[in-house]
Amino acid sequence: MIEMNPVAAATAARTAPAARTDTRPGGFTEGADFKMFLRMLTTQMQNQNPLDPTEASDFAVQLATFSGVEQQTMTNHLLGRLAEYMALGDLTGWLGREVATDGPVRHDGQGLSLYAAPTPGATRRDLVVTDTREAELMRIAVAPDRTRLSISAQELQGLLPGADYHLSVEDYRGTEKLSSTAARQYHLVQEVHNNAGQIDLVLDNGSKVPASQVTGIRAGTGAEP
């Protein structure tokens, strides 16, 4: 490695042009650092000991090393930008889709269209509505052999519009309880937020749910899954 003569280094620093303002990550300033290196290298060559000159190959090695570092810095910057664009593409992929979750459902005062696969052999099915503290509020009888369940607004009278509720379906054969599963409700994704790595979806009913809680997804056609 070539050591810079202190006098030569000071001379080069005084005569070096001002750095450009378009900086890059890692302290890299495009073009300016490379010009500084060339000026310092030229000054060192002018002030080297003529009785013990530095080999030209040493200058070439130092120049190649600096150039490699500069190119690697720029490559890292471009890769970082590419990763940002890919992450943005992942977020926009949620928009325009309908999703269902096992989390609470916000009641908007209207009827509900729910989905729950029937349990073979079931002769009775109840839709159970509980609050966020898991206290049962109502129980509605629904068809035991249907996947899509339509609940009218009249059947939901007594629930507060704008409040969140848990909806589950219990299947029975006679008095024997066969299963209890979450009732899915699909909502259109209107916004997507990236909060410190956690993806949150804002739905058309105003609720916000983590993407990790999504249990069903469809293209937003409204067709039964």
C-alpha cells in the first residue's frame, strides 16, 4: 500500500474541487471522491523521492482498488433501491382483492354475507355472535348444509353499528356438538400500510387488520369461494 506524503496530501486537499451534493449511502459522493483520489495520486507522484520512485504497478493496484470500492458502493445502492421497488410491488398486490380473517367483524348496520364450510352429518347449525370479551350476545339458526350464509339486518337488531363482534358457526347432530369454526366475511382491501415490517390492510368497512390474520382471499368478484 502506498503511503501519502503529508505535504502532498495537504496540497491536494487545498486544490481539490468541492464535492457534489448528490450523495449516496455509505458516505459515497458520486464522482467527487474519485476525482479527489486522482488529484492526490498525481500530487504524490510529483513529490515522490526521485532516488526511490514508487513502482508504476503499485499506483495501478491502488487505483484499481479504489475503483472497485466505488463500483461496489454504487452496486449496493442500486440493489437497495431494487429491494424497495419489489417490496412496494408486494404491497400493491393486496389492492382490489377481497380478504377474510378470523378476527373481529365490524357491524355496519346492514346484513351479513358469511362463509363457513358445512360439517358432514350436521343436522343443525347456529351462528354465534359474541363481543370482543367473548360474551355471547345472540344465536341465530342457519342452514346446516350451506357454505354461504346470508344474515339479514333484521336478524342482527340489537347489535351496535360500528362495533366489532366475533362470529362463529357451531354445527350439531341432534344435541351433539360436532364443530365450532370462525365465520368468514370478505371485505375489499382499499389501503395497505407497512408499519415497521407489519403489513396492515384497511378494508372497505373501515376496519384495519394485520395481513397475518388473513384466512381467505379472492379477486374481488363477489363470487362464492
